[in-house]
Amino acid sequence: MQAKGDIKEFLTTRRARLTPQQVGLPDYGGRRRVPALRREEVALLSGISVEYYNRLERGVATGASPAVIDGLARALQLDDLETEHLRRLIHAADSPAPRRTSRIKRQRIHPALQQLLDAMSTVPAIVQNGRSELVAANALATALHSEVFEQEQKPPSFPRYVFLDARSQRFYRDWDEAADMTVALLRTQAGQDPRPGPSGPDRGAFHAERDLPAHVGRAQGSRAPDRSEKAPPCLRRGN
């Protein structure tokens, strides 16, 4: 059910950001209730029937072919990342649901990896999973992200810190950029495995309001935040 809801939200928000003029459709005058594209206009641009598009926007994506997805991408002017995200959502909705365990298994790292992190004694270094949860850290990273490690719910979560801890507004030099990157990472993870939701804040809260950044990257390690203005947002601290 989650995948169906994600498809509906994705298609409706992408349709809402376009007008007929932006996609080259003629303006016949008259009053429109909303300036955004209508469902029948998206169907026309995609080369599919209105009935079929209405089913897709309800999250019923059974049997959607690559040609249909490409048509939707053209009609809604999706970039490559958004198109891949839509493809993964549709694939998940069209696949049988896996057996779910009662709780997410806690991730463990090999002792040798922790030893490697500890050996990096002059820089903060972390390991995080696809949900941007802290799996391991060395001493400097533990000190740098002490507010994240204070969370009662484990494992410590960057999304939980960014959106639910007011102190993050002081920690990040550019909180909006950090929020955008956090949402983009969660969306990337959701596109790879849309069914299990990430822990922490509802990833749908910012789904309709924040576009996917043109480039999504993930910190594989970290450097001291005052050495580079281009450090990843999860490692960048304000003055």
C-alpha cells in the first residue's frame, strides 16, 4: 500500500507544478479551476488513455511498460533522477510484497572496520546506512555529532536530528541545504526499496515541497568541517 501512495503523491505533485503553456498545449481561454495540468492533458501528452492515467495516479501500476514510464517522464518533464525514482516506485507496486519481519535488524559492522575508523584519529569519520542512520563512528565524529548520539531511539539518525531537533538549526551552516540533502538521500533509499519506510520523521512530509536535487551524493567519510565549504551537509557545522 505504501508504494501505491508514493506513486499517487509523486504523480500529482509533478502534475501540479506544470501549466499547459509550459508543455506547449494551446490555451483555449476560459476559466480553469487550477492552473496546473489536468489528468486528461497528462494522458494526452503521455500517449495513454485518460482512464489508464487515472489508474496510475491512484497507484494502480500493474503492467506499466517502460514505454509508459518514458511517456510519463516526457509529459511531466522529469529529470533522470526523478524518472528512475518513478520507475522504481512502479516496479515496487507491481511486485509481490516481501515477507516483513516484526522489527528491523540492527546493523553490525566488522570489528576491522571499527578499528580502521579508530585509526583515523585526526579526522572525524562515520559509517551510515541508506536511511542516514549512524552505524559506526570514531572518537572525533562522536564528539562532532554528540547531539545526534544523544537520541533515545537507536540507531542515531541524521533525518531525526535535522527535522526533529531544534539544535540542528544552529549546527548546520546552511540548514535548508542539509534538509534538501537529507530528503534526497531518503528518497534515493525509498526508490531502491520503497516498501520499508525509514525510521525517524515521515519522509513524505517534504515529498511534495522539495524537488530532487540534480546531484545526490553521500559522504563516505568526513573531513574537519572548517577545512572545506563543500563538505557534505551531514558533516558541516555552522560558525
